Amino acid sequence: MDREQEVLREWKETEDGLKTLYAWTRRCGWTWQAVGALAGLVGGTLAASVGALLSAVAWARGDEAGGLSMHGIGSALLLSTIPLLIFGAHCLDLLDKRVERGWEAAAEAEDPVEARSSRARSGAVVPVVLLTLLCGMGSKARAQQTIFNVPSTDVLDRGKVYAELDASLKPNDAEAASKFSSFVPRVVVGAGGRVEVGLNVAGNIQPGPDSTTLVPTVKYKLYDGGDNGWAIAGGDHLFIPVRNRAYDAGNYAYLEFSKTFQKSGTRLTAGGYHFSDNVVAANAQRAGGQFGFEQPVSKTVTLAADWFTGKHSAGYFTPGVTFKAGRKTTGYAGYSIGNQNASRGNHFFLLELGYNFN
């Protein structure tokens, strides 16, 4: 019992799911919640890492064979990342709840009068706390750089570093030529003053020749309304092709606003964009609207969707789900549907895995 109380005290001080998992297994042994959390989180991380590695090797070797090819195995592993991480995050939530119940029981045993008094004082605010945890995540709790493809109005604080791997996958299709996968790693750093800067590496596509493109980015949060839920942000992406170049340089600029409804946690995003020549359409510029929707449904899971209007290579509607696999890890799973030729197969899986380093 002393070991459990020590774990409970450590959990109350940190309330960090991964630290809870470590402390619980080190001092109190393994439960099915701890085993499930470890299997899901570690399995999902390994699947993402090995899948990305196999896919990268397949690109280098030009592996386009069907069946159990290196590229096919890599795609299957990447597709398994999302369900594994969802399962691990769910088990981690269950472990947190078990530890919290144990903490309340330990407090009752140590001081029954104070514990009952504390519960009575907290009874009136429990619904509010639950609503805040389950639905009312503010922008700092979200702190993602995009919804799926459309930028969010969030920015990183000074010195914060975020890395992400985006994978677009269409592993099965009646026509072999329409199968593809692409991977976009990115890193973002908070510069302070409501500004963040980053770098994306786009154009990594299999099969076919890669058109690797460096994309330095900047985002500025012009207005943060805090409790009123309003925010305004603008940004710019500079496209610099470095391999199999179809153009010299390009640009994507946007300005958008968002409104977060405090009671439900719903956030709506809307704005406009402009792509310069050749970035998303050959020898043509494109401009239009970009929109986003986010609705938290639990402490770890949020339903989301975003949309770029227009008929071009970025014109997709992407509904899906985002989930927290811990304080530092976020997963995204969506399905992108093209604004044109959707009935002819212009749709695919979009999977993303992000990590906050600090």
C-alpha cells in the first residue's frame, strides 16, 4: 500500500500520463491497462518508424512491386500506426482513472473527515472540471500547427519545438498506376512575439521521380482574444524546388480567423489563400478559401475537418480525428477527398504523427 500511495502522490504532482505509466509499473507491477498502454504507444511508434524507414528505402531502390514488397510492408506499418496509438492512449486514460480512484481512496484512509469535506467542496465544480477536460480545450491545449492541411491559428511559445511526419497513402486501387504514397517531415520552432517559423520537406512521392521541395514557413498570430475565443493569424510558405524542378520558386500566403466556443470547445476556422504560379497548378495562380472545424469529444480525442476550395493539387476536403497519445505526442488520421475527380479515385488516407520536444 505504501508503494501505491507513493505512485499516487507522484501522479498528483505531475499528472503526466507517461510518467504515471512508468511510476505505476516500477512500483506496483503490471496491470492490463499498463500493458495495453505500453503495447499501443510503443507499437505505434515502432510501426511509424519502421514503416517510414522501409518506405524511404523503397524510394531509393525504386521498389514498386506488388504483393509483399518493401513499399507495401512500409505502407501497412504506417497504416497500423493510428489504431495502435489510439488503443495505447485509451489504455493510458484508463490507467489515469485507476490511479485517481486510488488517490481518493488513500486520502479517505489517511483523513476521512477531510476527504469527505474535500469531496463535498468539489462536488459542485466536478461537472465544470469534466466539461473543461472533455470539451473545453483552449488553443494552448491544442497547440497544433495545422488542422490537417489548413494551418490553425495556434502558434508555439518562444523556444518550443514541434516535429511532425505526414503520410499520404493510397495503397490499394484497381489501377496500379494510381497507387502512391508521399511523406512530408516538418519541424516548427516558436520564435516569440506570437511568431513561429518552420521547415517542411515536400515532394517525396513513390512511385515516380521525387520532386523534393524545401518549404520554409512563418506564421504570425495577429490577435489573440483569450476568453472571447477569437484569434487571427496569417502566414507564408516559400516553395524552393531542389530536385526535378518544374519551377524556380513559389509562394503560399494566407490570412484567417478562428472562433472557439468555450462551453463546447468547438473551434471554427475560416480565411483566404493565394498560391503563386506552378505551386498547385501548372502555369497558373490559385486563390480561394480555407476552412476548418474541430470538436473535442474526450480528453484525448477531437473530431476535425478542413477544406481548401478550388480545383488544384491542394483542393481537398479532409475529415478525420486527432488524438493525444500523451502530453507530447499527437496523432492525426483523416481521409482526403478531392474537389475534382473524386469519383475517379481522387481520394486517399492522410496520417500524421507529431511530437512536442519541450
